[in-house]
Amino acid sequence: MSYQALYRKYRPSTLEDVIGQDVIIKILKNAIKLNKVCHAYMFSGPRGIGKTSIAKLLAKTVNCLNLDNGDACEKCENCISINQGFSSDIIEIDAASNNGVDEIREIKSKINLVPNQLKYKVYIIDEVHMLSIGAFNALLKTLEEPPEHVIFILATTDLHKVPNTIISRCQCFEFHRISNSDIVKRLKYICEKESIKVDPEVLEKIAELSDGGLRDAVGMLDKLNAYSDSNISMDDFQKVNGIVSEQQKKYFLDCVYHEQVAEVIQFIDNIYDNGKDLAIFIQDMLQLCKNKSIQFYIENEDSYNIEFLLSFSNVFNDLLKNIKSASDIKTILEINMLSFMNQNHKKSENSVTPEILSVNDNSSQLEHYKNNITDSKIISREIISSSIVVSDSERKQINQQIINNCFARADKKEKKFFESNWNKLNDYALDSEYGAAACYISDGIVRAVGTGEVIISFDYDSMVNRGFSLLEKVQKLLEKIYNRHYDVALVTNDEWTTAKDEFIAKKNNNISYQYIPLELGQYHKEKKEVSDHSITSQAIDLFGEDMISIN
């Protein structure tokens, strides 16, 4: 068998060839050049990101006779011997299958023997977390005080399973997932070398599906190359990897959004019968919901209710946790979809109340409304549940008073306390009640904090206006996080610059801000009336004035 797998063929031959682990490579090369090589290293991180490759390269580089700026020369007898696999001084041990005390005792019995050919005898123990407790104990003393001619390199995907007594005796490096852009760059290089024709979007999807693992990405490319006789297309990628197309995923999202139960079940049956990977489908749907949520805020894309997207994301997030131990993923997926649509249906029913409008049951318009209640183009759930509508002049008036109070009671310690807990917003990103508020406010910048006020700025005026529909939720969320009430001023970055310049000018002229208690009771009452009128007006537009009565 002459064919060599691509991930083996294009494994880096020098430390300089390694991609995605720049910091680690720089440290190791400097240690070699400065003759500060440690006696034991611990490489940890996900699979397929270069731990074993770098371990082998380090073993070769420290033994090179003619170093070239911290890299192996590839020409000396040591480099040639190691590359050809003839050196007996590089010992690789798979701890998954050699995890007992006897194997470690064998290492201890031979460790004092000087290398046969190389400068250093290097032990590479892969998946070291698989060693037994007895094996770890046997390794402990040897690892602490090995002979000068011995280097240990331990690699693991589960660092938390390695005893702290072992970790503390090693110089530890945490390897990170390789970025999609670096993976795509490497795949393009391999395609050029191997004359593989592939659509650019396929490489992007390979990188996305590999989850930061270059070895998995190259393996996928190798499999696609074997499948396709000509140009590798997106259709080839989807067939080989059991992927549901973007169009199909959007169709499924629409069916759930509009509570089309029969279509949802039929869709799951179809992709299952066609051999699609349901675990990958669930992961892809979570990604799609995330992208749609971002579009809702950044691009003002409102095809879907943001509460729906966040709740739906939460369902798929829970599914990803549960399917690992599930024997029947299809049934679990179907039950979760039915449960979600049932809950969503109850919410939509509760959103239309007799207090807002009553409609003649015999009307054909009522039947039309019932048939299209979930269609956002006919009537949005936000018509019923819309928050306070605020005009520009009123927004500026309220904001100005909060800004005034914030400047009057601003304190650096308060701001430091506020910012130190800001990352707790992430805990609520998928919360069904506070998710929208958490995602919205996390896009802002905390500018100033008083004892009961906070000023947050955003890039665009549309973002600020959107915030006023979420203001009540935002303030309640902050109360949950900080255990105190904050009046929140939402401003654009330009408005903040103007307010700050005014504050500095007053300060320079010894003019101080005076705290004025904020009274919004009448304001909320007036806005409630405006909001109710707005809802009624929209209902009249839909059904006609003779069909609407206000209770």
C-alpha cells in the first residue's frame, strides 16, 4: 500500500511549519536557542491540534546537531535518523494501551542508560491521563528528578484527570483550537500541492465542522477527494458528512416558528431516513439560531421574534448535552420540538387578550386571523406585547436627567464594581426571560456609574431606540446581577462624547452637578396609554373598526 493519508503526509516537519500555536512555538524555540530546555513538559488541549506533532518536533530539534535559528536543520545524521524512525532514543508510549505500573517501572529501569546516538533520550507519553493511579505514583519520583540526558513530554486531552502532583512537576502548555482562517489556509495549500479542485465554500464548511482540529479537517478533505472524481462541490460535502443544507435548515426553522407540527415531524423523518447525522444537525441549528439572533441586533433583521430565537437556542443547547448518553436521538429531538411548539403556542395564545380587542367569532376576518396568527407578516406577537414607545424628545429628556444624576453621584469604585460583574451577562444569554436584554446590553459600553445610575453607549441610534423596548427587562436584569436598582441611560457614542465634554467643561469652571430624584410614574402612565392606543390602532387596521371593542 503506497498511498499515505494527507494528514500524515502534510504533518509539519519543523517547528516553523506548525500553524495556530504561535505563542507555544516561540517559547519552545527560544528555550532551545537559549539552552533552557525543561526536563518535563505537559501539552494539553483538544484532539488534532498539534500536541503530538510538536512533541516529536521538539524531540528532534533538541537533538539536532546544526540548529538553524531554533529549527532542526533536517540534514545532520540525528535529524535523518529521527525522520526515518530509526532512532531508539525517541520513545513513544500510548498510555491508553500501556497504562499499568509495569510499563512505568520499565521506563525507570532504563532511564539511567545514556542515549545510544542522540544528545537526549526523549519519552513522549500520549494520552497520559489514561495511566492508572499506581502508574502515576511510579512516575512521580522519576519525573521530579530525571537524569540530565532525559526529557519527558506528556500529552493529554483531559488535563483535569492528571494528578496535580504530576502537573506541578512539568512546564505546562495549553494548546488552543486552530482558527477557521488558519485551517482554510492550510487546506488551500494542500489542495494546491495535491492538485485538488474544490469550491471555496467547502473549505470554509470543513473548517467549521472540524471545530478547530486541523487533523480532522485534513481527514475530511482526504475523504472528499476520494469521493469526488472532479471538482469537490458543496453537494458532495453534504452527502459525505451527512449535513443538512442551509436552505433545509431555514425551512425547518420556519416550520417550527409557524408551529407546523406535521411538517416538522416529516422533516425529521426525511433527514433521518436519508442518513443525515442528527447530532450535527442539532449543532448546526444552534449555530443558525445564533446567527439569526446576531442579525436581529446588528442588521435589524426581524424575520423571527428574538424571544423565539433565544428560547429555541436554549432547546438545542440542552439537546447537545443530552444526546451524548441518548440511545435514540431522533425520538428525543421529536419530543423536544413538540414540547417547544406546545409552549410557544400557549405563549402566542396568551398574547391576544380580551382586554385589548374582541372579535366576532363568525367573521371571515377572524378565521383569516386565526389561520395566520403565527405569520409575522400578518400580525407580529410584538404588536400585543410591545413595550413603551418613546419619542426622541422624551428619550433625551429622561436620559438627560439620568445622566445628570450619574455625573452627580459618579464614583470610580462604583464603576469598577459594575464592570467586575459585567461578564455575568453571559449567564443569561440563553435565558428565556432575560436573554434578549442580556444580548442587547452586552453590545454596549459602560461609560459612567453612579450609586444608582449607569450610562451605556451604543454605536447606532437604532440600537439605542431598540433598547427602550427592553429597558424594563434591562433594569430588572441588572437588579438580579448587582442586587440593587439602576436607572439606565442609553445613548449613542456621539451623545456620550457630547455629555462628557460638557461635564469636563463644567468641572473646569467649578460647576457641579446636583442630584435630582427621578419621578417616572406619570411618564409610564402616559406611555401606557400611548402604547395601548398604538395596539388598538394596529388591530383596527387589521380587522376593521366595527369589529374592535375596548374593555
